[in-house]
Amino acid sequence: MSIIAFPGEAEAEAQAEATCVGFEQMPMIMSPKVLAEILEVSMKTLERWRIARERDGETGPAWHKIPGSSLIRYSRTDVVSWFAACREAEAAL
């Protein structure tokens, strides 16, 4: 569970953490460089996904910009939730 809890987020985070089984070795918070290495994609791909996500809200994992800086970070929970959604969408085809 994160240090900061937003309204209604506790239930979603608990469900996402349950989905994280098998992904415990992933860092809780990742830079674009670390996530790109894990997913075996380029940092440019992550950048394109961030731009697309701003438009459609679905492309790529959710990301967070650290206030007062240009730092972008990804949480393990968000990445695993996104990956699970991709698998569900693929299975539905």
C-alpha cells in the first residue's frame, strides 16, 4: 500500500496488489529507464505511450510526474494492472 491514499483507492490498490503475485521482484517505483528494460521496449516507446495515454487513457501503464520536477515514475501496481488489462483484452479476442 502506498503512503498516500486517495479516496476509493484502497480497494483498487488491494486488488492490484493481489494481481502482482509473481511480480514481487519488480521495484515498487520505477524510472522510465528501468521500466523500459523490464518490458524490453525503448524509452521512446514509453514516451509515445505516455502521449497516447493522455489522449485515450488506455495506452501504456499509468505514470506519475513528480511535482516540481520533470521526473516521470511508474508504480509496480499500475504496470501490473495495465499488463493484466492487456491480457484480458487479448483473451477476449
